[in-house]
Amino acid sequence: MTLTDADPAARSTDPRPAEGWTSRLDWKALAFTAAAVIVVLVAYRWDSTQTTAVSARTVREASPLILGALCGLIGERSGIINIGIEGQMLMGAFSGFMAASYSQSLLVGVVAAIVVSGLTGLFLAWAAVALRMDQIIAGTVINIVGAGATSFFYIAGRTMPRISNWAVPGLDQLPLVGRALFNHGPLTYTAALAVLVVHVALFHTRWGLRTRAVGEHPGAADTVGVNIVRLRYVNLSIAGSLAGLAGLALLQSAGAFDRGMTAGRGFIALAVMIFGRWRPTGVLGAALLFGLFNAVQAQLQFKQALSIPPQFFGMIPFVLTIVVLAAAGLKARPPAAAGRPYDPE
Amino acid sequence: MLSAWRQWVLLPVMAVVIGLAGGALLILVSGDNPVTAYGGMLQGSFGSSDAIGRTLEKATPLILAGLAVAFAFKAGLFNIGGQGQLLVGAAFAAWIGFDVNLPTVLHIPLALVVGGLFGALLGALAGLLKATRGTHEVISTIMLNFVAANLTDWLVSRDGPWKDSASGAVARSPAVLPSAALPRWGPLPTGFLVAVAVAAAIWWVVNRSVLGFEISTVGHNAKAAAYAGISVTRITVLAMAISAFLAGLGGAIQTQGVNGRFEPGFNSGLGFDGITIALLARTNPLAVVPAGLLIGAMNAGSTLMQSRTDVQPEIISVIQGFILFLVAAPSVVRWLLRLRQDLDAPAVDLASGWGGS
């Protein structure tokens, strides 16, 4: 028996309301987006230069968070909690940088980052599925080894080819959105594309249905013949590769690898995932919000416009995450099977 | 008996041995001699009375961070926020240390306790959020780590209230007064004695007290505990607060016994080391002491190792990651050693969803 979207029994394994443009529209999200657009437009009327700069920076800062959060999302949707995103991003950035540096080819760097981070995802799946290790501890192992190994093998003073911006011809000349959306490095476009791809794949393909089933009710998925073990291995590897792309997105901004360059972004990505309620579109919104905080902070520091110490701005995303989680309370519902090894009876 | 021996000694020892072997492989790959490197590490950690003193000094906050993680485990909670709690403890102990004038007998304990209590505040907050709002403590304590790092950074920064006016551009607090400084007895730092005493006290609380019984009941089955009349909220908050107090105390000892003032960023990674140590000790408070000493010795020896061989001290974290992996995955150790008998992983079950219960 195969699982298809049309199968009502399989559909009921995901108690969330069906989503996507094929079902009802999410009015809340729509209203929120409209409000955000209005705020940006008003700000643009008020100070066009600043608004353009902050918008562009928001999008840039959001991209590694989007990719990292999607990594966590795919894992949890498949039933495996991943707190190792920070380490995966670091290892992706490091291997991408080293490979690109030695080969002087960005393509080689991209491949290296994807492969190495994919392997870290495979490791997490192996630890969780085959070893039945506590998933939080497995993620912590990735973080410790990731931070340690990339520092240990770090060689100061190496350089890699620049990841230059790809301006979209014509569109980049538009006011505001030209710089905000159409003049970025390739990893930023990749992040946007990844949201779309993961959304469609998760909610409109057989793979997505199976993944959600495995994350919510592996027993049911098993009964109808889904290979849970294989699906978790495959999904966690894909998720790891996304974290590698997140690492590359950091390189795109920074230009070179530096020890501990993730600076907690892997953990923020985790918050973005929860904030986005385990949905790709939610992740996009949450990442842009967190990106905005970073962008505003950077802009204010640059201008020295405000007397608020930068540390307080640095705190905002973390405080916000706690507040939102506490406010969401028991409504914040992760995939039901996330964190538990599957026991076939 | 044999099986108990295997669980308690064989698995941790083998995890350490295999972890070190893995580290040796990496040292080899990076073009250095692992024997020279580990020789340097050994001499740097136990080779002289100075070295031993350094090991004890490094082990002290590690033991307390390990106790913090192990204690929370008993209640089924994962305190991953040791890092932030330690920073807050260190900063507030420094504040009492430089800003208050008291005789030594009062000044030392007051600063230690205040440091611990401010750390406990962070933990209690995470516990309260967990108990009343269902916010998973792993997420909240990770987030609080960053809040604590930013807050303590600010306290001693240019705009902060505790900035040492004599330090120019360097962000740090003034030195603590001599009356708040923890003395050393030869190579033996007082802070280490405090840590050992605290480990014994925590062992007593866990194994012999009513509170310990309530905590482990909640840890095993919260629903059953609630049915038996134990307030799960109270226990969750209390367990997180005590756990965080231990980490904060570790920070206070660092300030009063080692650094002599608060400087941001002295402890990067200590909270995560605590996880390795707690699991290496199989969450037994008394076993945390030798586990902490081991990791402390590695840290203390890494400087001499680096000066002899150019091996970066970060190899220590990689080895620790290996060790953590191996103690959490006994089946791998069993497979590597071709043991027939099963080794049990320490009973921890933490990963059970973020949001609601």
C-alpha cells in the first residue's frame, strides 16, 4: 500500500490543519505580512536610505537562520530533535572554506560544505536510530566536536575566492526592493528557494506526507509500510546539508572562516524553527524578524544614534524567544514523536 | 559485582581511553607526535606541585558545572545553561567582593552565596517556565546563556556600572578585596575543597533526604509523583534553582579564587563540559569529582602541550566530545572492545519535545 495525499487514513496522522494554497488561506499570516509591508513603506517614506540599508541587511542576516532552521525543521518533522545545528553550521562553514581555499574554486567549497554537513546529519540519525542515544546529548556531541575540531584544524591567514553578489538585471534597479531583495549573494537566494522547496515538498508530496507521518505517529506509518529508519537517515542527511548551506551563507557575509563564527546562530535557528511553529513559511517570517533585530542593532551601532548599550540589543532575540515560547505555552506543539526512538512492537 | 564494576569503571575508563586514542589520531593527522603531546599534557597537569594546583583550580568550576547537570538529571531536567549561570555567579560574586567591606569570615561566604543565588535565579526562571508554561528547559537555558553573557558583558563594559576605572579599554571589574579572596594552602586551592564538600552534600541530598526522594520521584514519573501529592511545580523550580546555584557557585569560586575579578568570556564552553562530566560520572555526585579532575587535568596540561608540540589546546574539546559520545553510546564501546555483556547507558531521557508536555 502506498501513501498518497489523497489517502484519508494517512492524512489523519497529522492532526494539524492541512495547509498550503490548496486549502484555506492563513489569514493571520497574511495580515501580519501586510502589516510588515506597510511598516516598511512608511519607514521608506520617512528615511529611504536607512530603510533600504536595513531591509537589505535584514534579508542577508535572515538567510543563515532560514537555512539552519529548515535543518532543524526537517529533523523534527521526521521525529528527531536536532540541537547540533550550531556545530553543523560551523563544520559546514569550515569545510567549505578550507576546500574553497585549497582549490580556489567556490564550487568545490560548496560541495565540501554540503557533504560534510550532510554527514553530520547522518551521524545524528545513526546515533538516534541505531544507537538509541538521547537526541539532546547526540546534538551536544555535534556541537562540542564541531566547535573543537574546526578550531583545532583552523589555519589563520588563509583566504578563499569572494562569493560575489548576483544582481538580478532590471529588478535590482527598483527602489527599495532592488537592494533589499534582488542584489544578494547566491546563498541568500538559495535560502528563499529552500523555503519554497521544503514547503511544497513537506505538504504536497508523498515524501512530505511520509515524513510528517513518521514525525507524528511512526507506528501508523510503519503499519502502512513506510521505512522509518531509511526515511530518518535520508531526511537528517538532507537537513544536515541545509545547515552546511547556512554555514556557507555565513562565509558569504564574512568572506573568511573564523573560529566560532556562528556565534550562537545555530541556537537562534532552533528558536526560529519553534517561533515559526515548525512550518517553512513560519520559519521565513521568524527569521526575517530576528534578522531585523540584528540589522537595526548594526545600523544603530554604526550610526551611534542611540545610547542603548549594544549588549541589550544583543539580548533581544533571546529574550524574545523565551517570551514567545512562554506566551505560546502549551499551544506550541512540536511533532509528537520528536525526541523518541521508534520501537517496533 | 562484576556487572556493577563494568558499569561504573569499565565503561567510563574505556570511553576516556578511546577518546584519547581518537585525539591521538587527530594529532597525528595534523602532523604532530601524540606521545610528546600527551606527555606534555601529563606533565603540565601533574608534573609539579604548581601543575597539580593548576589542575585542581581548573577542575573546581568543572566539578560544580558537572554537579549542576547531574543534579538536574535526577529530576529529569537538562540544565544546559551552566555557562550563563556560571557567568552571572562570577559577576555578582565580584560585585560583593569589591563593593562590600566585611571581615573575611563573612565576606568570603557572602560573595560565594550571592554568586550562587544569582545563578539560581536564572535556573529558577527556567524551571518556572517549564512547570507553568511548558517551555522546554533546554531551549530556555540555552537562550538564557546568551542573555547572561550579554548582561555580564554590559556590567563591566564602558557603559556598565561595575567597570574597573583603572583598566582603560579593557572590560573588567575592579579586583575583589583581599577579605573576599579564597586562600590557597600550598598547591591546594580552598575552592576545590568547597567543591568536594558540595559534591558530598549533593550526594546526601540526592540519596538520603526527603527532597532528593521527591526529586527522583518526579524525575522518574511526574504524573505518579503528582498523584502521590508531590508538587511537580515546586520540585521542578527547586531542582533547577539548586542546579543553577551550583553552577553560579562555580563562577563565584572562579572570581574569588582564581581570576580575582570578573572578566567576561573566561569560561567559554564550561557549561557543555559539565554535560560530559555528569555523564562520565553516570550522574553520581561523588563520581563527578574524579570526572571533573580528569577534564580539569586535560585543560591544565594543554598549555604545556601546546608549547611543546604546537598542538592547539582545542584538541581537548574534541576529545571531550568523543568521550561524551562514548559514554552515551555504550553499544559502541561494547562493539569496539568485543564485549559480550551489555553496558547500560546512564538512564537519561531528556529529548521529549520542546513546547507542551
